[in-house]
Amino acid sequence: MLLRDRFGRVIEYLRISVTERCNMCCVYCVAPENRGYEPREHLLTFEEIAEIVRVLARHGLRRVRITGGEPLVRPHVPELVRLLAQIPGITDISLSTNGILLPRYADALKRNGLKRVNISLDTLQPQKFHRVSPAGQWEEVWAGIQTALAVGLKPVKINCVLMKGINDDEVVDFARLTLEYPLHVRFIELMPIGNIGFYRRGHLFPIGEAKARCAQLGELIPVTEGEAVGGGPASVFRLPGAQGTLGFIGACTANFCHRCNRMRLSSDGLLYPCLGHGVHVDMKPALKLSPDQREQAIMEGIEQALLSKPEGHQFVTLAPHPTFRTMRVIGG
């Protein structure tokens, strides 16, 4: 049985948040009044995460991404990678990170089965870095990027959240990275998740404008689906002679819900079929059952999530769902 929703979309990708904690504090992520954390005992164990993935893999799940928060602030994440890599059917394990802790963990992650990494970096100007995130240092993130390249994680993608009036003047500079390094830059539209007040202050920069600015460097050559590693929502292009690629993700102005292939598992066990809705299924009760009942209960929860997956998100048309949670909890 394939993991197919009501609209015929096949789900073969799970994003797993292992913690909502983070060692940075980006302006668009969490509003000041919401910076507390759930108690650590609410987190799923690595074994519980692996059990859910194991059931999903029997029905067509092929790819997982470990996220947060900042996933590497949770101890022993390389061990989770090892557990997931042993699951039959899982062919791709990736990680989303801010890069600060990669110099410490990249080698172990790669040895244990991590294939690729997405590193968040919203500015190439060290002096501007603290405007985006009061914590952390630009040099630490750049060191993480260099380490990821050095240990052979491939591809290494750079996630840049575009913010009008803050970093939209750096679009061409980010595009040039793909000419100089084997880096794959992904421009991401700001979404009304997390610090809604920041979003409403007019910082949305349309993805189409970013694409037009990149075209100043040369023809944007479409990358075929087979060449674009990861199967994500980006429209992917390459500049002539570039080592890397440019991807454009416009959740608000260039909706891609019709080809969504993913669900998200929160750090405390809630399965979200859509990033833009509050609907979710609590998987923790199923995990507490006896072994002979557990798999069926997990599958029932998954089927419930598939049935509740909406046709599209509500980012633009409706206010956030009252039970909606921040990106760091759901898994960015």
C-alpha cells in the first residue's frame, strides 16, 4: 500500500524534528513571547522515531530529513542517523542545520549514513548576521559549510530565507556562490509561521523577483528532475559554468501544494500532514501499546493523517490555525 492522500499525492518523504531547541534566535522564527521550550521528557526517543519510520518505510517512505529547532543541539544525533540508515527501504537521509555544530559532528554523521545537508544562511555579511540572528557568529556557520564540503556530504545546500529590506540586496551575491563553490543555493520566501509580527511588517520578498535578479548573472538553465537531488519543492536552475544550482521556493506567491510529497513529525510525536494547517495526529498513544498492537495503531494514525491532508495550505487566505505551532517544533 502506497502512502497516498485524498488528492492522489504519494507521500514518500518525512521531515523529523528531534528538538525545538536552537542555539540561534532568527528574527523570523520565533516571536519573543514564544521562546520557551517544552520539557525534554516530552521528546520522542530515537527508538520511537525509528519505529514510526520503519512502519512508513513498509508502505513507500523512502526519504527522511532530520530537523529542529537545531537538531545537533540534541545529544547523539549521529546515532539516530545510524538507526534510520538500517531501515529497509530508506534510501536518503538528510539534515537541516544552521551549521554551527557541523565541525564537531559532520564526520560521524557521514559515517553513520547521512547523505546530504541543508545549512541555513541568510546573509553573507558578518556585520549583518546579528540583525538576523542575535546569537551565533557568521564565521561559525561558514566553517560548518566548509566542513560539510570537506567530509563529502553531497549536495550541500544553502537555505536563504528572503526578507525585504534586510537581505534582498544580497540575492546576486548568493547566486555567485554557485559559480565559486559546489554549493546549491535555495532561496525561500518568508512564510507566516513563527514570528507572525515580523512577517506582517512587510518583509515578504516575492520569489519571482529573486529569480529575475539572479538572471542578471546569465541565462538560468532549468535543471531536470533527475539532476535535482532531493525532490523538494524548489524550481531549480543552473547558471552557465556554475558548480552548483539555484533553487526558488515560493510557498506564498508560487504555490507548489499540488506536488507535495511529505509529512512532518514533531519532536513530541505529532504527525502533521501539512505545514500550513494546524491539523495533526498524536502518535504517542500508539507507541505505548504492546508490540503486537503497536504497528497497526501506528498505521491507523498515519492513515488518519493522510485523510486529513488538505489540498493546499492557508498561508495567504486565512489566519493561522489556533492550534498551529512554530516551525522549530514541527520541523523546518
